Amino acid sequence: FLYFIGKEGKAPSMRNYRNFNKVSKNPRRKFERERLDRELKLCGQYGLRCKREIWRVNLTLSKMRRIARELLTLSETHPRRQLEGSALLRRCHDLGILEDEKDKLDYVLSL
């Protein structure tokens, strides 16, 4: 135990604050001309700092679409579809992605 004690006379802190969730996904083809032009236009239009911000938004949208696809396979009266579907729609409305009058999971697929 004594070899763990540092210069300050106390044991080192063993905290690990690492986040293991993937935040952004890199494109498959790095130098695709159309995609590069489209991303550069989006960066200039919305004042984004880097391409990673675009990739981060694309990943969250793809996760939302995947959840909506999975929920649409369940019946409309299924409790999981009602609970998670309303949570997903509320999240989309809070982020400003969907308008308030679009209250169906089908609209999430069109994002």
C-alpha cells in the first residue's frame, strides 16, 4: 500500500470521468466533393465552428429516426409506443426540430 502514496502523502484519486457514448460519427468517404461542399455551405449558413458539429447533429437525427422506426412497428395501443413516442416527440418539439402541429411519429422519419 505504501508504494501508492504520492509526494503529497495521500493516495491518488481514482475517479474516471470519461463518457463512453459516441457523440459524432465521421463520414465513410473523407473526400467526397458533394458532401464537402454541402457541409461547407451549412457551416457558413449557420455559423458552425467545425464539421464535427454537423456530424453530431446528423448522428442525433439518425438515432431519433431509428427509435421512431422501431416504435412504428409496435401497435398504436402498445404502452411502450405511447410512452416513448410521446417522449421522442416532446424532445423534437423542445429542440425545435418539429413544429407543434406535427404530432406523429411519421414526421420524425422525415427529418
